[in-house]
Amino acid sequence: MIREIDTYQLIHLMEEQSICLIDIRDNYKFSEGSISSAKNIPSNFLLTNPDDYLKKEETYYIFCNYGTTSRRVCEILAKRGYDVVNIIGGYISYLEDSK
């Protein structure tokens, strides 16, 4: 089972502390817009070589467009020992909730 938060919780968390956000969408989607502090690491790169991007002692909040792909990526990374949190609803939900 993976940890998850919704976008309301994410917005509140971001107001209170600095977090490491990872947008796993492709570069094109990222260039169209993302959460301001997010780093873009497309899912295929992240899953192929996670040690190049992640440290096991840090927590990462991961999102995609709708939260489906990021949930799968989080499941895989969690099994590999990374501390990851899926953002339910992804970027689309964030856009709605941050209005």
C-alpha cells in the first residue's frame, strides 16, 4: 500500500513547508504547465534509473495528469525502498483546487 494525499492536502502542505515535487509527465506536458516548484522527471527515466534522481532518505511527492500513472510509479518505487507519496487527481485536480 502506498501513501497518498489529495491536492487540497498538497496545497496546505506546500504553504507550510518546502517539499520535493516530481512531475512524471513527458517534457511536452511539463512545458505546457506544472506546479511551480515541481521538477520534471518523466516516468520512464525515473523507473529506469531511480538512483540517479532520488535519495532513499528523502520524501518525494509524485504526480502526473490524473494520478493514475503516478500511483503505479509510486508502487514500484516504494517496493524499491523509496519514500514516495502519490498525489491523488494529479495536475488536473491541482489546477481545479488551486483556483
